[in-house]
Amino acid sequence: MASVVSSSAVGEKINEWYMYIRRFSIPDAEYLRREIKEELASLEDDQDLHLYYSLMEFRHNLMLEYLEPLESQRIEEQPRLSDLLADIDKKQARLTGRLDYYFNFFRGMYELECREYLSAIQFFKKAESKLTYVTDQIEKAEFYFKMSESYYYMKQTYFSMDYARQAYKIYHKQEAYNIRVLQCHSLFATNFLDLKQYDEAIQHFKKAYAMAEAEQQPQLMGRTLYNIGLCFNSQENYKPAIDYIKRAIAVFEDGNIITSLPQAYFLITQIHYKIGNMAIARQYHDKGVSYAKEAEDSLYIAEYEFLESLYVGEPDEEAIMECFDFLKDKLMYADLEDFALDVAKYYHERENFEKASAYFLKVEETRQQIQGGVKLYEIEV
């Protein structure tokens, strides 16, 4: 006679599954996912348990996409994130307590991956109001970490640093969370980079790279190499910047990590345009656009169009402004500031001081938006 599976036992297994997800332990998480799915078939009447499973399956797939998209190609029957989200949205009205927290937190993670930063902050703020239902310290660290990431992308440096420190204080005491510890080092580094504290940034990036290499995580290794290149680029030290970006590209291409290649190709293309290596820039440009289209990355498709509009032939100011409007709609003020500065310098070098001044004013206007950006987040949730 087949043994009877209880709802409480399956619920405990889902809790264990989530532990492996947070540790990025893909084999263990995938094994439990399949086991739980089979056991749920005999518990069709327990709709809350099925909803808990749906939320955790969504989080499982976010892990795969965040860490190494190639993994999802090795695992059979992985549903699309958008399909899982649509299914959960239909059931949202029934969510209460801890499940309501999970929904808002996981949805915020999804919006963050889609680069919808304001939307991500809104969902995270809703999740924060439900943190009273969370007693697990690691779960609180997960929340702090994602808030830090969100504020970093919105260039709210001190908010980002504060949340990153809170996450790190919890993670670094736990041996099983080395990946999150190295990601905290990367967050510290990127924020130090924004503060132009380059030595501190590179120190944290190199620590993160050593840990990523030890964990054998190509996605994280490549991202860290890219960020070290970005650090040298910010100092206009272009030779080491190019070297590190080439290393990042090699890691991403060897691992077939397509989603990370548009960004890496963009930066090396931009550098070669700036230093006048037009033929080399064009080669990187074409390949980067190809990867952006393959990844369906609308942001980088638009940003490659910006490079085309500025550096190929005479500047196309209408196309440049279209890119600026796109970035403004996405609240990508940091990129908008960088691009406006590129245009201003382009005209200044050609002694077109009237147009250069106009774009320098655009830079200043954008910086004011960034500095006052915290007001955007004080939204009713």
C-alpha cells in the first residue's frame, strides 16, 4: 500500500527546497523540486500548498536565470518565468502573511532582472511591510541584499551600502552562503566605484573574483572581470580596461552566457570608439548588437543605437535624444548621465562649444535627478 503524504511533510520539503535555492545548490534544489511536484499530485485539495509550490518554483527559476542561464538548458521541463508569473498573479488575492511577503519579494526580484527598477523598489517596499512574518535571518539577508542591488542601480549609493552591510553581517557568518558573500563584495565594490574610491573598489572586486573562481561560477567570474574593467574605464585607463573586458567576454562565450554578452561588448565597443579605433569598434559593435538581439535585450539594443548615432558618421541628434528619452523612461539616469557626458566631450573636442555646453547642462540636470532620486521611492504601497 502506498504511503500517505501529508500536507505538513510536503510543506517542510518546500522549506528545505527554498534553503537550497538560497544557497544556489542547483542539483539539490532540482531534486527536491521534482520530488515535491510528484507528491503534490496526491494533495490536489490543498490549494495553499499548491500556491506555496508555485511561488517557490518561480523563485527556483529566478535562481537559474540569475546564476547561470545555461543551467536551465540542462534541466528538462522548466517553465518560462513569465508563464509562472501569470499563473501566480491569478491567485494573488488569496495570498496572506508569509506567502504575501514571498510574492512581493520574488516579484521585485523579477522586476529587477527585467531592469524595471522603480517597479522593483515598489514590490520590495511592499515586501518590507510584510517582514514581520519572517523570522529566518537568512531570509532577511536575502531581502537586504536585493534592496541593496535595487538602490545601486538607481545610484542611491548610501542606501545601497547600508543594505549591503546588513546583508553581509548575516551571510558571512554562514559557510553555506559563500556566493552571496562574494556578491556582497561586488556590491561594496560597485558602490565604491560610484564614489570614485577606485582602490577600495578593485580590492573588493578581486576578493569577489577569487571567491567566484573557487566556487566555479562562470557567470559571477565574468561579471567580476567586467566590473574590474569598468573600474579602469572610469579612470580612463583604457588598456587594462580592455584586457579585463576581453577576459570577461571569453568567460561568457565559453559558458554560452548570452544574457551577459551585450553589456560586455557594449563597453569594449564604446572604449574603442572613444580612442578612435573605428574599425575595431565596428567589429565589436556588430557582434554586440547580434548578441543583444539574441538575448532580446531592449536596453542594450537602444544603447548600441546611441553609439551608432554619435560615432558613426555625423551625430544624429534626433536619434540621440530618442535614446535619452528611453533611458529616462526606464529611470536609467546613470547611463543617461554618462551618455550626455560622452556627447558633450565629443562636441568639445571638435570645438563646437555651443552644443558641448548644451550637453554639459544635460549632464548637470541628470545629476540633480540622481541626487534627488530618493523622492521617487517614497510611493504609496
